[in-house]
Amino acid sequence: MITYKSKLSKVILNKNSSIMKPIFIAEAGVNHENSMEKAKTMIELAQKSGAEVIKFQSYKANKIASKFSPAYWDTNFEKTKSQFELFKKYDKFWKKEYEQLKKYCDQQKIEFLSTPFDFESAKFLNDLVFNFKISSSDLTNKPLIELIANFKKPIVMSVGASHEIELRNTLCWIDKVYDKKNVAILHCVLNYPTQDKNAQLQSITYLKKNFPNNTIGYSDHTLPSNTKILDTASLLGAEIIEKHFTLDKTSPGNDHYHSFDHHDLKKFKKNLISLRNVLGKNIFGNVNNQKKARINARRSIVLKKSLKKGHIIKYSDLDFKRPGIGISPSKVDHVVGKKIKKNLIKDYILLKSDIK
């Protein structure tokens, strides 16, 4: 059923360095609110705004949370105080609906992805996805991790609210049946919303240093008003950016107010192009656009006084001035002691053809 080539897989597996990074995952989650029409509109707008991937969430309330599970989000934004009650509102999409969304994503040329939160959803999503996404909340869910690892597909894993030992344990579970190098690790702060001061973006740098064989990215829950957060994550080397996506940021509900809409996504993608242009290539001394300055701002060996043909050049005969069209001062040791071929005047720019 998979018909659309996965750029995300290539980034995770480091197979194609020409892929424009970071890959953007528009996290639609359940912001469709059980409406197929809304979900399809989100797919269209995400693709048109530059997202490479759109991700949903596949769960049933009675499989993900106890009826006695308290909220961990800001109840000033989302009034529901029970996880079970909140999940129950938006858990109507299941296998049939996700098959439709997968097909529509293929038509729109954007990659379909969905996070499974239980065995059943993981199994039917295996027929629909190139890659698997594991939520921060399931980082220690060993049975689900092992099931997903056995599908032997690239994995994107968020690590919000976790200790490093938990991440390393999870990678070990995966490595027993798959290859932990095929896991993308996304720095994440599991606060809804995340205050800018708590974003801790240097964790991206830490993960890149301490997990050098893995692709490193960032899953964001800050408010969309500060797009510098994602710009900074990109500059720090995040190869995957995941951000909640909505049709309307003013809609009530836990995942709307900290989401991008299509205007925000377009702005981020435009900024990203500017950042790439400013950063340039990972090389030293790209002089192609500095040729004029290189010639005119560099120095040449010039004469302090007029010299006659046959004169043996002494160091005291020489000065070093702009432009750099003559013999470079770096060659002064090769000039001293040579004979002048013809009469030359003071301030003359010495050329190779002037000396024996």
C-alpha cells in the first residue's frame, strides 16, 4: 500500500545527505477532532506549506489511560482534568480512517505517519507507514517498544521527561532485534505549553555529541508566537523538527494553542531558506565571491626607490603595499638577492618577469 518515497527514512538512516534538513513533521495529532474533512484539509495545508510529513495519533481512550489519570497540561488552556476524558473526546478514528488518510497523503505527496499507543494500532499502522513514531510517554513501555522494533522499520522517538539511562535502556531493547542506529532521537520537553525559558535547546547539542550514530531532532511544545525557537533548533543541528499543527490556533482543546497553523509553517520554512543561505557551505575560505577584494585588498612587493637594471635586490629596497597584483610579500625571501632586469621607478609593483 506504500506508494510515496520516504524522505524521513533517508534522514534517519543517513542515506542521503542531499535531503534538505530539517525534515518538518506537522503533528496533526487529533486536531481533526474526529472530522475526516478537517483531517484532509490539514493534509492539504501541511503539504502546501512545506511539511514533508504529517503525523496523526492512533489511540483509544480505554487503552491509553485509566479513568483516574490526572491532567498534566495547563488547565487554564484545556479545562479537562482527566486524561481519560480528554482522550475519549477524540478517539473515534481507527484502522479504516487511517487507511483513508494514508491514501489521501499519497495523493497529496506528503508522507503519512501516526503514533501508535497500543499493540493493535501498531499492528495495523505497520501496513501504512515507512517509519514508526514512539511518544515520549512510551519511552519505558518495553512491550510496545519491542513490538515496534520487531517491525524493523526506522523509528522516530521523542524523549521528553526522561533520564538518559531510560533512553539508553530503550535503545538496548531495540538493538536486540533491530539496530539502534536506525532510531532518530527527538529532544522534547513534556510541558503543554513549554515556556521558552524551559525549552533547553542545548540538549540537542548534548544528544548529537553523546549519540553520534543517531539522527537528532526536536519535538516542540512552545507557543507558536516565538518562531526563533525552531530557528535555533535548526541552527543547533536538529535534522527533524516536529511541531503540532492545527487549522485554528484559537480552537479550544489541548493541542491547538501551542500549534503552528499553515501561516506559521510557511513563515518557518521561508526563514529556514534564509538561514541556509546565511550559513552557506561547511567549508573554509569560499573565495569565489571575494575575488575582487582578494586582489585589491592584498599586498604586493613594491620598490621603496628607483632601481637600475642589474641591481641586486636588498630587503631595504622593498616595501609592501596594495593591490595584490604583483609578487606577494609571502615570497619576499625568494626576491631578495635577485637581479633587476630593467630600470624600475619608485613605488613600482614588482612582477616575476622583472627579476632574474
